[in-house]
Amino acid sequence: MGSRDRLSVDALIYFFFRSGEDEESFRGKQLAPWVPTRAELIPYIMKLAKVGKGDVFYDLGCGDGRVVIEAVKRGAKGVCVDINPDLINEAKLKAKAEGVYDKIKFINTDFFNVSLQDATVIYMYLLTFVNALLRDKLEKETREGTRIVTLDFEIPLWTPIHKVRIPIGYRDAVIYLYIRGKSDKP
Ligand SMILES: C[S@@+](CC[C@H](N)C(=O)[O-])C[C@H]1O[C@@H](n2cnc3c(N)ncnc32)[C@H](O)[C@@H]1O
């Protein structure tokens, strides 16, 4: 499926969910399926966000923790948030195996419940309508200069600072970099 088709599917999901439901009805629910970021994309994500020492790296919907684990290996502190307790346990086991367990905070909850005030980098591999739901929270809680990276799905109404397209066989993956204070202004 091409990226345009995937976005159309995403738009359909958005309208399906939105019909007759207000934003409160999305709370406490799994809003995106578990699909891991492909290993070969992770170095591009790290490079685009310039992840390093002094960073506090959040993955909102962290799955098995693979992206946070790479961020902490590059010197960041990590925060791994997922609503699915099995995935949080998997992330803990993976972090232990990689020797970085102590550098990551694991939070098993809905990402809407987590304060983002100390984040310097936020990663989101979600869906466009979920990015739209999180946009207000990002605008209210993050500091200017915070780097926000999304994979394959944009943040509606924000302008990416960089967009990297990487061929991954049957399709191109697209990584978007947004900067709070720049991307969210008209
Ligand atoms: C596409 S996967 C991405 C996993 C990981 N970030 C990665 O890139 O490998 C989306 C993840 O978001 C999690 N998720 C979905 N809705 C959530 C919510 N409301 N709060 C926290 N996590 C959520 C899912 O459980 C899933 O692990």
C-alpha cells in the first residue's frame, strides 16, 4: 500500500471514530495498533532529531521500547509510555537485556495522562488522527525547541522542518521532524 493509500485509510478511520464521538471518548483506549519501527529506520530517526547526551527522549506508544533503547544508548534519558502492559513488560525485558534498564522510565498508561514538560525529543509512530488529538497537548506542555519526530504520519496543521524519505522495499517510509515554537506557528 502506498503512503497516499495509507493516509486515506487513516482519514477514513479518523472520520469513523469522530462521527458522534467527542475527544474525551478517546481517553484510555488503544488508538494505534502495535507495529514496530523497522530497525533500519532508527538511525535516521536519531540523526534527524540529533539525539544525544542531555536529551530526555519520550516515545508516546513505545511498543517494545526499541526506539527509546537506541536513544539512551546515545546518551539520552528515556521515557517509554504504552497503554498495553504486555508491551511495557517486553520493553523492560529488552532494556534489561541491552543493559539500559536504569536509564529508562517505563509508564504503563494512556499517553494523554503523561506530562511532557521535561521532554527534549518526542517520538510518535501513531496515526494522523491520533497526532491531531495530541497536538493541543504538545502545544501546551512542551517547551520551545522540543524536537518532535513522527514516522509515516504527519501532525495536521503543523509544518515539518525536515522530511526524510527512505525506500524500504515495497514503499517509502517518511520521517518528519517538527520543532515546537516553529512548526506550530502560522
Ligand atoms: C505503531 S506502534 C509504535 C511502537 C513504537 N513506538 C515503535 O515505533 O516501535 C503504536 C503503539 O502505540 C501504543 N498506543 C496506542 N494507543 C495508545 C495510548 N492511548 N496510550 C499509550 N500508548 C498507546 C500501542 O500499544 C502501540 O504499542
